[in-house]
Amino acid sequence: MSIRLGVNVDHVATLRQARRAVYPDPATAAALAELGGAQQITLHLREDRRHIQDRDVRVLRDTVQTPLNLEMAATAEMVKVAYEHKPNMVTLVPERREELTTEGGLDANSQRESLRKIVKNLKDGDLPVSLFIDPDLDQVRASHKLDANQVELHTGRYCEARNQKDRQAELIRLVDAAKAAAKLGMRVAAGHGLNYQNVQPVAAIAEIEELNIGHSIVARAVLVGFERAVREMVELMHAARR
Ligand code: PXP
């Protein structure tokens, strides 16, 4: 099985919103990402609209040629947005206004009832659903019970591990969660905090079909250009798979 790169263009919008300007446009970045080998474009429409705006969802839906993955909170407002724009995948993520970025996975156990309704509502509209969860077997099983098509494993703790021993332990959690999810018939993605230094051990996990990466690619793109930043990430991922 090969591995795909989903490029998250949120932080192109972050740069634009820093000045409330009209540039840089995430749609331009998405086109360059596709030229560089991205096989999916990912965006997170946050409830506070701090980076991606409603207009971006519309423009990206019209212009992106690869599948579009919409990350969103599990709320009625966002379900309406998903119904309107029909992304190829909806990734449900936890959202807290004060956080700098998505800090942990969904709790598919304690939020079971509300998540069940939202997942069903989305799937009834032919919108496949991915749940962004911590690499934890209970969360994998709960996601399966919720009828998710896919799980996206949160790689934040792996990326933030301070030493080799902790990093290895986090990698094993990712491997175990990926295997369990695949065995239950779900597709497996992963992401958050991945960069050019730490991506390869995660990309080497055979059950993982997709990585969603944003911040490190946008940061490199500022210096070397978007297409090259994406191409370099794709090459690292494919090399890890060989
Ligand atoms: N996957 C999910 C579900 C996310 O919420 C994010 C951050 O928005 C990412 C991947 C990308 O994380 P990063 O920007 O750290 O690469």
C-alpha cells in the first residue's frame, strides 16, 4: 500500500489574516502543492475563523483537483458547511478557542452520543468521516463503534517526545493503533507536528495510508517555495516506504 500526502494549507491563511490582506491565497498554495505531488488538500475551518474563511472553503472546493479533506468541529453549524461544500472527507477534530493548535484527539468514548449523531448525519449525506484520535486502542475501538470510515492518529506526542526512549514508546503506540484500526476495517491516516526530521518512522508504518502535514511544509515553503517544500516531503515519505 502506498502513502499519500495531504497538505494542510491553514497557515497560508494564517499569514494572510495576520494583516487581514487578500494574499497569500490558500488556493494558490493548494495548486502549487498539487504540482509538488500532494495527493490531497486539507483545511480546517475553525469556529472562530482564525485562519481559513468560509470563502476559502468555497474557492478550494471549486479549484482543488485532488480530494479535499475538511477538518471541523463536531457541531451542527459545521455539518451544514460540509453539506454545502461536499468535501471528499470530513475529519472531526476537537476544538477549543484558546488553543494554539489542535492539542489532543477527540474523546470518542465520552462524547459517544453526540458524535454518533454527527457521524450518522454526515454519512447519510454521503460524506465519509475520519475521526482525529489519540493513538489509543480504546479510542480506535470506540471510533469503529461510531462507524467511522477512517481514523487519523494524532502524532503530537510522538513529535514532542524529548528523548529517544519516549519517542520510541510513542511510535509503538502509533503502530499498535494503526494495526488495530486497519484490522477493524478502517482506513488509517496520521498527522500533527510532523516535519522533515521526524516524518520517516511514521511514514514507514505500513497500515498508514495518508499523512496530513501543514505547519512544517508552509514554514519551509516561505524559504524555498511551495512546490519544492511539498516535493521534498513527498520524497521523504516515499523513501521511508521502500
Ligand atoms: N491533522 C489534523 C487533524 C490537524 O488538526 C492538523 C492541524 O490543523 C494537522 C493534521 C496538521 O498539523 P501540522 O500543522 O502540525 O502539520
